[in-house]
Amino acid sequence: MPAPHLDAYAPDAPDAAERLQSARDAVAALPVRRDQLLPAFQAAQHALGWLPREAIEHVASHLRLPVSEVYATATAYSELRLERPEAGAWYVCTGVACDLAGSDALIEAAGTHARRIDCQFLCALAPVVHDDAERLYGRVTPDDLRAQVDAR
Ligand code: FES
């Protein structure tokens, strides 16, 4: 199994409490309004690299919404990560535009490092991939991706 991304929050890491507090502070700075749900997700994910259960619960608590509603909303946005990113993984969009632009060839180029993701809402740049640090790349060719994979 690939190693988790080193910069992503890990509950058992020595800096876990500090990083969670950083995410809490970022979310707490937002107004307590339902329309702040997506900004709260983005703030927490920016601080942690993904949205662990603790972050979902804090967002729900801050916005005074049920955890189930907050979690369900998070699952609807493909740009939100509910799993810890893997070191060295390449996330290849397999939405319709990217599929038509050749995402299958990118998955083959990335080999065991490829992970499939849904539309990233950057369809004009298809095919789209992002790396384990959420750096997005558009109009990627199989040769480009193979070179990136080999460089790591
Ligand atoms: S289908 Fe890939 S970004 Fe939309």
C-alpha cells in the first residue's frame, strides 16, 4: 500500500493536535451561517490536506449543523478529500470531458500510481490530474505524466 502524503494530517503524528487546532482556528474565523459550509471545508482542507472525521465534526459544530448533513454535503464535492492523500499518487480525472480527452491513457501512463477521481470542474483543461499535494495540471499528455511519475 502506498505511503500517505507526508504533508497531510495524520491523527498519530506528533503535530496532530497543532494541525487540528490550526484547522479549527481557520473554520472558527468564518461567520456562523449555512452558506459558509463550503468555505469551511476549504479552510479545513487547506490546513490539513484532507477532511478527516475531526474536521467534519468541527465544521458541523461551528456552523451548528448536523454532522450527517455536513458529511453528506462533503461527499457531493469531488474536490474535497475524505481520505488521506497517498504519497506519490496521481489523481486522474475520469469525468466525461477528461475521458473524451484521454484520461484512460493517463491512467495507463501513471500505472500503479494512478487513482481515479470525479470531475474537478476544470473541464476546459481536460484531461486534468492532480498530484499528492493538490497541484493541478491541465491538458496533460501521457508522456508528461510518465515523466512526472518517473521524476519522483
Ligand atoms: S471532466 Fe475532468 S475536470 Fe471535468
